[in-house]
Amino acid sequence: MTFTTRPTLQGTFGMVSSTHWLASQAAMGILERGGNAFDAAVTAGFVLHVVEPHLNGPGGEVPAIVATARDRRPKVLCGQGPAPAGATIAHFRSLGMELIPGAGPLAAAVPGAVDAWLLLLRDHGTRSLEEVLEPAIGYAGAGHPLVARVGDTVAAVQSLFEEHWPTSAQLWLRNGKPPAAGELFANPAYARTLQRLVDAGRAAGADREAQIEAARRAWGHGFVAEAIDRFSRQPFQDSSGRPHAGLVTGADLAGYSATWEDPVTLDWHGYSVAKTGFWGQGPVLLETLAVLEALGDPRAYDPGTAAGIHAQAEALKLAFADREAWFGDGDVPAKALLSHEYARERAGLIGDRASTQLRPGQPDGRQPRLPAYVRRSVGRRDDLVDATTGEPTVRADGVTRGDTCHVDVVDRWGNMISATPSGGWLQSSPTIPELGFPLGSRLQMFWLEEGLASSLAPGRRPRTTLSPTMVHRDGEPVLACGTPGGDQQDQWQLLFLLRHLAGGQSLQEAIDAPAWHTISLPGSFYPRDIEPGVLVVEDRLDEDVLAALRGYGHEVRLSDSWSLGRLCAVTRDPATGVLAAGANPRGMQGYACGR
């Protein structure tokens, strides 16, 4: 028997896996009371806003993929808010900016997470708004023991809070100190915000859907939108080093609604893998799988050997180069990018030496165009943050990368969801005092250059890194998974899927196995750096594998033994009804539960 850090859970009633044990257990509690997977996921989503405020918040966003017991086909829930009406390239250029700041009011997109969670509850849930919000209201109002990383994050931005963001200092610096690990921490203002949504629902009468719609109106048209509108007009220092007012208005919130749409899928080895559209980075995973298949070499599927790691890293570099040239909320040559012909063409570029070049392809014969900033700045930069950690990386000015949560749920009826909430971090923007949360900073993923696949434009969705995954077999959903990690999300999921689907490892074996990722790609987060040829690996990999990777020409950078990857996963066997779940031990925070 292979040792794992915890068991792969199995049962027939329900399974939850998330990045925080309180969210997992709150979701499981909803299942125990008769709720379905979507009720449970919404409960977990709002709890995650409270217990992982450094990783996500109500001012952020959430994409999800769902399959229901009635309709087994995957559908994408898009809770990625767009750029506000005032977010133009001309506006940022008039402020002397070449990049959108990585923190501060200017970087905020329209908040999408809360409306998306409520839309999911309305369309596919069964429980009341009051019931699913009860755990989050309780934790925000009465307090919950903070994980250590929250206090570490606050400590990293303490001077910013004290000198420039007084509303954040008021919430997070009690007696001038960051909260300690395990400290009971409450956010009464956010508890009141959630309770007001519940109260708005009650005022709409007894109908469940009417209550949820009333809460959505209170958020997008009522007291929340009004508070955001007022607060956004105030200037606060951002990562440019100067104070600027934000751009999100009440009208932006009123004009936004989360949406349902079809996923992008790839048939691979008897499975159908579903991702969000090309407005996010998710199709990177699909393109990488297609390229690996086109190589025609079984060794390319093993993430634990030098030959496999080399092939996978090189395929990922090609897919990420295409992300930079082609992915965005607009006209994308989607069919060509995932075609067998294109995969064979891209596979032909993989040799026995690690590439240090950014090599986008020419799908449909189109000529790729890369941002001028990327073309100028390929190479190391003086302001790089540490890329060798899977933990959130936060600079003193609030700039953050890799901060995300994840939750997967499957229930006894076969409903399944994979969701990746993020943004609206406590360090992303000043706290709105009457609401108890800040806005996000997702606009930093746009370019301030016309004519690119991800150029900034009002109403356009930023090319998010958030990337939930769902896998079907013979038309039935069998797996939901995901991970935090910014640009690493689809890289770590690739390793997991190869180990589990192709290698036959159990969920927990595949999650526990040594992880790695490449940073030889343009970063999505400010300051948008790239380190050609660098491969970051957990030091548990065998020395002979590391030596062989260096022989391939990779610059191997060692990370701690248990530092890379934050995978959550649930599965369902349609033939038997047996459910399973696994969760990441790294960071000692994620947990699965079920029976």
C-alpha cells in the first residue's frame, strides 16, 4: 500500500473538498440537512470569504463548472466581473502608467463572486438564502480562529495599512498588531452585510427564488452598490506609489450579472475535459494535453521522470505562449488552437533541449502578436517575488500573486461542481468600512496596449488565471478538481490529471506526489515578469531526475518538499455510485470530508 498523508475518502452520500476545513465542514453540514451539491458549494463559497480573506473575498470573482443530475452536460458559471465603464487605456495612460497597478482601487474589476454564487443557488440549489448564509454570518459575527497565513499577510502590508489605508488598518490591526495565528477574529461589518442580504430576501416574501433575486438586487442595485460607488471615488495609494481613485461605480454593478455559458472541452484518452472559455487561462490545460498526445510517446505522461517532466514543461511553455498571443474576451481562434493538426504542429517544436523562447503559434495562419512590454522584458527583473513557493506571495505595497481558493462537491444524486473563488483579497484594496470587505485587483491582467487579445476595454473580462476543471466519461461527470496558484493552476492540475487518469493513482496519491511548474512564461500578475528556462521543483524529486533535467537544459530551482500545489478533487463512479475525495496537505489548511 502506498503511503499518503491522509486517506482518499470514499462513500455514497456526499463529498466535499476545499482549501479550508471550516468551509468543507459547513458545506457537508448542508448536505447532511438535505441540500444538494450546489447548496453546499454556495455555503462553502461564502464561508471561504470569511475564513480565507487573504485568498478571496466578496469583492472578487468565481468561475465554476457544474453538471446536474438532470443535465449531465457541463456548464460554466461565469462570475468574472468585467472592466468598469471608466477603465480605458487612455485613462491609465493619462496617469503615466504602462501597467495596471497590482493593488489599489484602480485595479478593481466589477465584483462578480456574490452575484454568481446567488445565481447558482437560484438556478440549481434547493435551500433558502438564510440557511446557506448562516455559517458565514456566524463566523463573521462571532469570530473564527484565523490561520497563520492571514496574520502573515497583514504583517507584510502593515505599513501600507497604517500610512495609506486607514480603513484596512482599523479592521486588521488591533492594538497596532496583525492578528495572531489561532486568534478568534470577527468581522461584524461583513456579518451585517450578509444579514442585510438575508433581510432583503425575507422582505420579498416566502418564495425562495424571489428571496434570492431580492438579495441580488440589494447587492447590485442597493446598499452594497451605493457604498462601493461612494468609496471608489476616494483616492488611495496603489502600487504605482501614488494615490488614485477607483473606477467601479454603482452603475457598473447594476449593469452586471453572472452568466451561464458552454465550456471549452477536449476529448482525451476516453475522457472529455471541460474548462472555462478562452477569456480565462483554462484552455491552456487542454492545449497541453493535446500536444502531449500528439507527441506519441508514453513517457510524456509521467510527471515523475525527467523525460516526462521535460515533455510536459515544453508543452506548457507552448500553450502559455499561445495564451499570451491569443487568449482573451474576444475573437479567439478557438477551434484551431485545440485541433489535432495544430497539436501535431506544436509538438514538432519540442526537442531534447529546454526552450528559453516565447513561441506562440499561428492558428488558422494568423500572425501572433505579443505585448511590447513582454517583448522588451523577457529575462530576469529586479522586482521579482519568490516563485519557489506555493504559498501566497504578497509584497509590502499589496501586490499579490497566486492567492485563490477552491471547492469541489459531489452529492448522492450525481450533482457535481468545481469552483475557484478568488480576488477581493484583504491586501488588494482598502476595506470599505460599512461593508467589511475590499474590492479586487483583477484588472492587472489586462494590457495597456491596443490590438492585443487581452487589451483593456470597458465591459471586457480580464484574462483570469482562475481555472476549475470537470471531467466526463461516456457523458457522465466523473471528476471535479482545481487548485489555487495563479499561473500555476493548470500546471499543477496537469500533473494531477496525468497521475490519476493516465497513471491510475488514487486521488490522494496524485495530490501528494512531488510537484513542479515552469515560470518560463509571461506572468499574469504585476509586474508581469518572465524567467526563461526556469523550472521550479519540490526537492523530494530524486537527484537523478534533477540531474537529467539540468542535462535537458532546464534551470532547476528547488522549492521546499511540500510547497507546490493546492489540489482539491472529488469523483463519482457512475456504475456504482461510489464517491471519493482528496485534499491537499500542503499549507496544512485544505481538507476533504464526506460519507
